[in-house]
Amino acid sequence: MKKSMLLISLTLLVFLLTACDLLTLPITTNTSITTTQTTTTTSGDLSTSGSDSTTNAEINQPFIPTGYSHLQDRLDYVGIPSTGDVKILVFAVDFSDAPYYLDEMSIMEIETAFNGQSFETGYESLNSYYTKSSYGMLNITADVFGYYRAEHPASYYETEYEKLYEWDEITNDYVYGEDEVTYVESDLIFEVLNYYDNQIDYSDYDANQDGYIDGIYMIYTRDVNYNEGSELWWAYQDYYAYYGDEFEGVEPNYFIWSGTDFFTEGNSGLNARTIIHETGHMLGLDDYYDYDESDSYNSGGLGEVDMMDDAMGDHNPASKLLLGWVTPWVVTESMSVDLSTFENSGEVILLIDEWKDTLFDEYLLICFYSPTGLNFKDRYSGFSTSGVLIYHVDARIGSGYDENSAYYTIFNYNNTDTAHKFIDIIEADGRNDIDQGNGATNTDLFQVGMVFRGSIFPNYDWFQATQSMNFTIEVTEKTLENVTLKIEYK
């Protein structure tokens, strides 16, 4: 190397070393800076970030609670257990005045609607849906029997059903007394259980060993009452009406009553949405839509984007928390948190002023929604893009059943006829369209730059009068797979 080139190289080296020293010198400023730190653990995939701040705020993390109870722990009776391998009984029933060969729904098709793979149906089968929704924690398989020919024609059961509810306006009482009426769904269940008693060991269908058959599905061939006729010919979950009817040491209890017509709704193949929705009730979940839109209570449900609202999409985070399928990240102080898409990860923030070791409280649930997985086929009926969903949940219990309510629930509030909803979507556009009976839209999702209790709903508050919200929630970053939230307590 030439001497001149060596001198130049040495000079450059000295300059670079000096520059490096300058970069390591402490910076004096009037503003304290908290550097961003990310911590990731494999247990629960918890990921948190501290963000730049003008204060010396500590970098905090959500905590993962343990030891709290779930919904089925609080129910007097449980239908289908929310986790594990569960076998259910399905009985296809026809009538002399509604034979199955006129209905044209085969036992094989019913079997597919319950146990088939996703591609074999127009959406999901019962099994494939709950396997996905529970992140593999619940595996429901159905044993399908039928067709069983009922002892009486469908018209007989309809007449007896109508007698049960016939009302005398003059006496202001039921026309028929308790000794004059019968519960036709339970009568028919007793029929089929007796008929198959020599073929089925009913104790095999009590996974949680509580003495009750976990789930009985009665699938009838009579035309469903979409517009007129008896309310008997509809779909609902109910309870066996008689006590002491034992079969191999177990009794019938929870059942679903549904017509084969529901399997042919739409034009995209077998439709199992109705039995998927009703199975949510078997698990203990309430309906999230408004039963009576003519009153002034709780219109709009969840904007038709939830399985327990309009039989669409996945179950929401509150339902999954209550059933024990996901574990919350509890936040009670300022921090930044990274969330993966809820559909894939089950990651959800439970934001509350004070965690009291219970899900049966009032709080916000925050998740990163994506129109994927179980939400994909319904994306154009609700959310067709990704974004942050904020739910306001009031899952307090203790007031007891209100006999004037539209349906039985252990919760103090529901989405039909209480002072406020059990679960509500906080709409990012601030319009409250959902609460006016409209469907959810993309503008209800929080996107980057939006601040809840900042520019959006600055005065939003808890329902409980004893405390008030003292935080803001800002969406600071978003990718296809992750979103970053900055939660700041004042």
C-alpha cells in the first residue's frame, strides 16, 4: 500500500472511532425517555410493549389470571361440557302426515351436518365449527339415529302443544289445567329413548358424569313455521319436562328441537348454522339479539356478527372467556400491548379498574378482529376488514332470575330487556347504529390513530355509578397479523 493511502486510512479510522465515542456520550435533555421494550413468552404468547412517553412511566405488562370460575361452574345444570370429547344423541323423527321421503333429507346428510368436514357443508358442520371456535378444546361428535316414526301424526303433537298455552281472556288464566296438558317435545323424547333403549347405552352420553344425558337433538320432518302456524315447528333449546325418567342411570335434560328445513336454508349446500347456534345454548350461552324490538330496551344485539346473535361468524371473546376457551390478559394500568388476530390466537385484553378474581364483573374486552376463519364466509354481512373491536361487558350476577324477563339467565343483564346490555360493541364511528337496530359495519372497528375516550366517546363510562373510567385506548400500529394498543391511565 502507498504511504499516502495509509495516512488517509489511518485518518479515517481515527475519525470513525471518535464518532463512535460521541454516539456513546450521555444525552442531557429536559425530557425523560422510556425506551421501547418487548417481552414475549411462549405461555399464552403474551407480548407487551412500552412506548415513548414524556414521563418516567414504568414498563408494565398484563397479567394472566388463574383460579377464577367459568360459566358452567355457576350453572345449576350443564348440558354439553365446554371442553373435552363429548358425544351427543341425534334422533331424526318423521310422522305419518310428514314422512321423511317427502322431506328428502337423508340420514347421511344429517350425519354430515353434525360430523362432516367443512368442505362438505355450506359453512361448517357442528363438529368442525366448535373444534375451530374452541381452539381444539371441544370435540363434539354426534351419533345419529332414525328415521323414527312417531306414535302420533304431527297434527296431534301440534294440537297438544297449543293446548299448553291456550289462554282464557275472561278468567285471565290458562284454559287447561296441569292435569289436562302434556309437554309434547318431552313426550316424543321419551318415545325415542324407550324405542332405542336396547340399542344405546345412554350412560355413554354423559361426559361430565352429572347424571344427565349431555345433549339430545330432535330433528323433525314437519315443515318449519317461518310465517304461520304453530310455534312448535321452530328451533330452540329447552329442558325435559319430567323428573325420574332414567335410562342406564342417566336422565334426559337439555335438548334441541329443530326441523330438517333449517339444513336446506340458503343455496350453498348443507346449512348447520341453526344447530350450531342452538348448541351455544346447550353450552350455557344466552342469545345476544333483542327478542322484542318494539320496546325501548337494548335494540340491535351485536350487529348480526356473532353466532349467538344472528347465527353468523365466530363466538365473541366474552362467550369464549365464559366457556374457558381463552384466558384474558388483564390490564389495570398504563402500558402498550401487541395483539395477534383473535381468530387465530384467542388473545384478548380484559380492561378493568380492579381485577377481583372473577369474570362475573363489568369490564371492556379488546381484540384484533379479522375476517378470516369462521368469520370469512360472513365477511360481507358485517366486517370485511380487520380492526380492533372493543366490547363493553356487564357479566355481573347475583340479582336472581327476573320472571318478567324474556328468558332465563343467571346474569343481571341481557341483550333484550334490561337497563343495559350484557354485551355491546363500542362503535368506533360513534354513531350507535347497532343500538338502533342496524347491522355492524367496518366503521365500527377502531383503526390506527383512533383514541377511545379521546376523540371518540370522550365521556364514555362504566355502568356502575361507584367508579368512572380513567383511561384512554389508542391504536398505534397495525399489520396483517398484529396490532399495537396504547392504554394510558390518567
